Amino acid sequence: MAPSPVLPERPRELLISGHVNIDRYLGVREFPTPDRTVPIVSHREELGGTATNLAIAASRYGVACGLVARIGAGFPAAFRARLRSTGIDLRGLEEVPRAPTPTCFIVEDAEGGQRTFIDQGPMGDARRARLPGSWLREYTWLHLTTGDPEFQLRLSDRARRAGLKVSADPAQEIHYRWDRARFAALLSGAEILFGNRSEVDHAAQLVGGSDPRSLLERVPLVVRTEGGRGATAYVRGGQVHVPAVRPRRTVSAVGAGEAFRGGFYAAWFAGEPLRQALVGGTRAAARWMERV
């Protein structure tokens, strides 16, 4: 599936609630051992975040997207302009005065390993965050990824009452921000659960199960990304697996999981069968790693 041009007149489809970050990368030849220092050989700053990456990836394939996120002081004007240039709806992007903007510090070694640290900024506690207004009804689907669980649950409830379908995708935060009760509430009424292997395994444990199939009692579709092994979708009638698409070169794997979701949604919204939606996801992930 080749990327399509932005179609601003197209009806809004996918609203994404999650992080819009500054990603600060530090390159080292190898990670230091405890109490040792290593030189930095490169550094760069990029626009990132789970919601950002998904919205940009999906937009490239013709999906009309919007963001719900909180940023703070210091969010670069150039990053905001880039988001606007893609046609992404920014009505749900809330700027919190006198708060540091969410920032990820990503250390990469020469072998492709990563260590990540995050300053959540106003995404750390969104109890006072504003929910979308009447424009929420312009969308058909809500994707809930990283963020304050209490806010995500409030947004999920409002979206379902407005007639939107909901996907659950807490990503790495499932390991430290979601407990059993809140995760059960997240799955209640959700249509899809996304996660990588460790995230889906932990999701199963949170519902008292031991494998992805145990989640199907609460959500009808589980999509598990598996890195170089591809992706598997679990449904109540069985499962579908597709192999990975190998990138011709890898510039960075950061954001590839969100790119998979963008490609998946593009095919899914176009009416493709589940297998082809998975294929769309793996192709999009490969292209993202190539930085094409």
C-alpha cells in the first residue's frame, strides 16, 4: 500500500489519545557499566510520542486523524507546524502553562539497543485535563494509548456514549500504570486490544489468564506485534499470523509499533480482511524503520 496524499476534506476517522513528545536521542558506542562513563557520539531531537507517531503514520496512508494530548512549555513551534502540515486535527492538543512538555530521553548503542527515560510533564496527571467537546462525534473510532489511566477511562466512556468504537493500547505503561480494576474497565466495551508480546502477556495476567486467548472473553480482537516475527491477531474463531516485512535498512525502530497500527487502520478502514490489515501494518512498520 503506497502512502496517499493528505485529504483534508475527507471525513475524520481516527482520534488518538496519548503522548505528544519531544524525543531526545543520545548515541553511544556501548552502554556504560555501573559507575562508568562513556562518550556521546551523536545527539538529535525529534517529534515523537505514541499518539504522534500513530497519527503521522496513519495520515500518510490516507486516514484522517486527530490528537488528544497535553503538552507544556518548551514544545517547539516547528513540531506543532509539522503536525499541522500533515492535516492532523489539533483541537484536542492542550497546552498547559508553566509545565514541562513531555520529553523522552532515548539512549541508543551501536548494536541497536535502547534505554528510555521519560519526563511525563502534564501527561503524568491528567485528572484536570479537558475532554473533547461536541466535535468528538465527528469521529468513528477512538484509539487509547499511553496516558493517565483515569483520563483515558473518562474519555473512553464519553466516546462510547457518543457512538465511537474504542481500541485499547496502553503500550509499555500497562506494566506500571494500569492495575487489574482499571484495565478491566479499559477493556469493557473495547473492540480491539493492541500490544507487543510482553504487553499482551501482562494483559492476560491482569485478567487472570495465561495467554492471549484468555483476553477474548473481554475483547473480540487482540492484535499482537512480534517484531521480526511479524504479527498475530486472535479472534474468538481462531487466529491469523503474518510474517514480518524486512526493512531494506534500519535507521531506527523507535515508533515502528505505532506505524504498524497506522498501516493496520488504513487497511481496516478500507474494508480489507483481517489478514490484509496485518500485512498493511507490517509493511508500514518496515517503511517507518527505513524512515521513508
